[in-house]
Amino acid sequence: MHTGVASSLTTAQRWVLRGVAVADAPCGLWFLEAVATRTGTTPDEPVDATVEELISRGFLVDTAAGLRLASIALRDDVLRDTPPSVRQALREAAAEVLADAGRPAQAARQLLRVLPAVSRSAQALAARLAGDPAVGPSLAADLLLAAPAPGPADARLAWLVDVADNLYLAGRVDETLRMLHREVAADRYGPRQRAMLLGRLGAYYATQRPSLSLTYLGRALNQELDAAGRSWTLTMLASLAARFGHPDAAELVAAAERAHERSPSPGGGIRLALANASRATATGDLPRAARILREVDAGEPAARTQAVFLRVDRVANQIALGRYVDAAAALDGVTAEIDTLGTVGQPLVTALDCVLRLATGELAEAQARARLALAERGGALPAQARVDLLATVVEVLLRRGEVAAARELLADERPAVGWPDDMQWFRLGCAAAGDPEPGRHTTLLRAAFATPDRSMAPLLLVPHHGPRLVRAALALGDRQRAEILADHLKRAAGMTNNALWRGVAHQVDGLLTGDPAALRAAVRLLRTTSARPALADALHDLARSPGLPPAEAPGLLAECAAMYTRMGAGDGTREHDGTAGDDARRPAVAALTPAEVRVAELLAVGMTKQEAARDLFVSFHTVDTHLRSIYAKLGVHNRVELALVWESREDG
């Protein structure tokens, strides 16, 4: 294997090595021949014969993926040996070849190596690639930022909006907001352009500070806007107002529909569909919301900036309807496409994944995923996603009887006061309602109690949250609030008319009246669903119902305890009674996936991650990912603790 560029190499051999080096990935003969044609520097010798000679001399390696240099050191030597102007010409040609071959992401990465010092044609290619959905928003934003910004104000504004949209979709929200705030402060545009910038700020604050989102969009509408700008701003405002339960949402949606009809804006139809679906969900009409979301064409080019949010709303609707298998498949699809759709949606997708697992009783997995996301992203998470993930951790801790640990997490939180920012704390309020002493969390509970009055959407995501809030309101002596919450749930059950929500409606009715017949009906209906925590809670409520014959209670409590144990929540009485057993603190070995079990077994007996990867025929990265998940699920922090847990897993 060679680690240097031999002086005995022919010109053709040096050219081939340079072509493979700039490819940055294994490449084929077709690529080298196309680059040679594009640069007008076709080697004197046939490329295939030259390649064979270089393979025989140990400079190149022929793999299933294509040709690569024999070592990274050789690649570095080849690039150092290549004059900068030649290297630039090769990369520019490689980008054009890859773009023509339908590999836009690879082409974009090539151009980024040489921007902004490229020809005018390459700059045009960069602009074209930035608009290609296959490139992905982060790469598109980098392409646009690397190329020179246009000079004229209107052209610069269009460029700026394009950059901002891509940065935002890439999850680089803070970078987006800083850039737009700088442009607003610079005051280099007229009122129409300034209004566009304010509107973008409003759109991008939606997952951070809803109040600022509505404020900026309102300010934009008060500026001098042309018809297209007004249409865009109104459709965005209507979409967010409906999501946050704005009292004037219906009027705003109607105004936005009129503006869009007069002057359609890119993605405006999708924003209106999201608005109407949010309005339907806000009233509990989940089937109507499903129909609206199903009819939207997420494939149209104008949908690019809205596609990830459309997918998220569709998944949320499926979860709320209790279509858990469909929701899981849809989440897998979104996760697979997240780089192209926009990683801004990743925290929302992760939070929804945890919601789905909570609803179906995969408590250990839900908590592990939430903890990993909080540890890896931390302060970089949007406010809404961070609170939702924290709510998952708190809820599982309370269900396991680890009340002190849950209260410690809740003690550090300072919920926003006032609509619409307080709506972001709804799920954490639902989690806190599981505390045996819910009065400790009055601020969170007030936000949770009030949210369904504006929009029932958050209440309908997790079926057992409704009865839990009713139970907490009764424990606090607020029967009026408990009845209002029950009315919301009964209305949703009437519109949705499936076993899940009819069961929940009977359950809250039984909690209010103490009628065991209503709770029996709830149990009967919930047995036909996959909402295991909701069923276990209903069994517990029935067992504790004052009108139930005493002889029936032990059997119901035993069934409830068995269900909770299978879900990893102990004996099923902790959240209701505040008791905690030893099994609440036992590592959740049963929650490990089969792949994680294989990794844990090998590492627990002393194998390194590299050795485990070799033994399992997987990559080091795969083993490392499994190990982080194992640590989170078992509550351990190093290999020694893992080994101890693994040795004692059969105990008790």
C-alpha cells in the first residue's frame, strides 16, 4: 500500500489518482471518464487500463461501491500534489457530472469545497441544486450562503428568504432568527420588504415563543404588503392561530382563504389545510381533521417548507384516533426522510414517538428515547419539544413510583404564564397530575386545565391524560373543572365514535358519578384497543369505585397490577396511591431490544465496542448507538455498572 505520490507515475496515472481523490467517495469508471470529458483533459492512455495498472501497483482498491485510494494518507498526498487551480477545476467538473447523473447531494458537497471561487456556470448550478428537494435544507442553505449574495434589494431579499427557509428547516433555528433580526435592524429595505422579514420571524418563532410568533405576524400585516405578501402572511397567521386556539381563528382562516384565492402564495394551500385541520381537532372532530390532512398533496414543490409539519400533523392525528400501527409506520417514514424533509422536525418526531409509546404502554422505551434526546440536544431543542420530552420522563418516573426524582425534575421548571405560551406546558401538566400530591404543581395544572378550553388537540394525543386530569381536579376539590374536562372528552367521543374515545368518555363519567357501571363500560371498550395504560387506569378506577361490590376489587387490582408490571410501571398503584416498591428501581432489562441485548451481553463480559461490532457483523457506530440506548434504559453510566446489572438481572 502506497502512502505517497511516486515520481515514476505517468501523467495519465496522476490524473486518475486526482480524479478518485476529489470524488470524496468510491467512484466508477464512468465518473472518471465523464470528468475527463468535462475538463477537456482526457488522458493519453485509456482510463480503464490506467486504473487496472494502479490497482495492480497498490495505489487503488476496487470495492463493491467503486474505486477508492489505498489509504487516507495517500488521498491527502494526492490532493497536496494537485495544484489548487486543477483541484478546483476537477471539483467543479465533478459537481456538474454528479448533477447530470441525478446525484444532487453529492454534487452540492463538491461545489461547497470550492465556493465562492467558481465560474458563473457553477454558481448557477449551485442555485439550481439549492432548490432541489433531494439536496436537503442544511446543504441548500450552505450552498446559498457560500455563493455571493445578490446586490439589488429585491434580489437580496428573495435570496435571504430562501436562505432563512432552508436554515430553519435544517433545524438551525437560532442562526435563522439571528440573521433575520440583523436584517430588520439594518433597515435597508422598504416597508413591503420589512413586512416580509417580520412575517418570517413570526413563522420561525412558532415552536419557540408562540406569543412572539403571533406578534410578529400581526406587525407584518400592519405594514405595506403587496397581494402575494399579504396572502403568505395571512395564511401563516391563520395556520398558527388555529393551532394555538386563537379566539379569532375562524375569522382569520376565512380572511386567509379570500387572500389566497385572490393571490395564491407558495405553500398557502397547505397552510390553510393545516389551519382547517387544527380547527377541526381543536373542537374534537378528529375524523374531519384526518380527511383534510389526507387530501393535501405533500409532493408539490410549493409544499417543501411545510412538508415536515404536514407529516407531523398526520402522525399526531393517527395517534389521537388510536391508529397506533399506522402512526408507527408513518413515524418510521418521516424518520427515514428527515434529512430531506428538514431536521427542524426531528425533535417533534421524537416527541411524538414518545407520545405513541406512552399511549401504548412502552414506558421504558419512551423514557429512554426522551432521555437520550434531552441529553444529546439539550438547550438546542425547541421549547415545545423539550417540555414534551421532559413530560415523558416525569410521567414514567411517577408511574414507577419514583416520586422524589420526578418532583426534582419538575422543581427546576418555570412554566410560562399566559396564553399562548402556557399551552406548550400542557403535557408536563398532565405528567405532574400523576403526582400523588397534585397540589404541589398548581401552576402546571392550571395551564393543563385551561388548554382544552382553547383547543382540545393536546388533550386528545394521549388517551389516559384526560381521565388523569379529571382525577387531579377532583383531588384538588375543583369539581367544576373536572366536569368541564369531562364535557370536552365526551364531545370528542361523540365526534370520533370509536372504542377508544367512547371508553375514555365512560371512564370520566364514572370518575365523576362514582357509578361502577360506567367504569365497567370503559373497561369493556378499552380492552378492544391497544391503549394499555388507559385500560390499566380504568381497571384501577373501577376497583376503587365506591359502588363496586368489595369482593370484585382484589381481582381487578391484581389484573391492573399485572398490566403495569408488564409495562414496566410496577404494581399499578403507585401513581394513584404514591407507594413505591423495589421493582420500581430495578433496571428495565426487559425493555431492551433483541439487538441491544446482544450488544449488552458482549460488552458485559469485557468485549470492546470494536470487538462486539466485529462479532455481530455491524459497524462500530451501530454498537455505540445501541450502548447509549442501553445505558439510558438501564440507568447505568459505565461498563462496570452494566456488568453488575447484567450479572444480577436474574435476581429477584
